[in-house]
Amino acid sequence: MKPTNLKTASFLTLLLCLPPALGQASEKASGDKAGAYPGYLALAPSLVVNLASERKTKYLRVDIQFYLDTAEDAERVTLHLPVIRNRLITLLGGREADQIMSTEAREQLRAELLEKLRETLTEVAGAPTIRELYFTGFIIQ
């Protein structure tokens, strides 16, 4: 393996292992404030998806927070996290890195993801549930 590939592989391994540990810490901290709604709910661990690239493999690592109105909304989102994560991976994976790097493109992406997640939650849970979606981390490598 080339030294560059070894560095990339080591970095990606670190990225994939670190977020679950950070997510557990934030879950403990947010658990102390149970019932503090309206409020935020973090999607943990971070999502990592492949981006389309002709030259080399590119990844997007994104951290997302949902703004919810009630504790019932938080329970609904938590119950349907597998569906939410699947939908996000489907919507984010395979995009061109150049198409999501600008501020305007990220804002359009944020609005699109919110709309699609609200549609999905209405189908599976009977209510759109999520009021807002925010990127709290957005790394393209």
C-alpha cells in the first residue's frame, strides 16, 4: 500500500471510530435534560457517505441536529432513526463534491433533506415531526 493510501486509510478509520464515542458523551449530557423541548436532538453517530468522483474516492461526513417541538416528537424520531438514517444516506450518497461545497449549495441541501425527511416521517409516523434540520459538521475528504 502506498504511504498516501495508508495515511488516508488511517484517517478514515479514526473518523469512523471517533464519532460513536462522541455521540455517547453527548447522549449522556442530553439525558440529564430529558423533556427539555422544544429543543435539539443530535443524529449520532455522524453519517459518512461516498461521494461521486472520477479521480479518487471522496467521502462526506455530516453531523446533523434536529429541532423538535415536543418530547413526543423526540420519541417518534428516536423510534424511526433507522428509517431517517437510511433516507439521509440515500439522499446524500453519490452526489458530486463540487455540487455541495458552496454555502448556497449546502443551504439548498439542508432544505431538501428537511423536506424529504418530513415527507418520510409523515408516511411512517403520521406526522412530519422535525421542525428544522441543521448541519453541525460538514467535512468532505
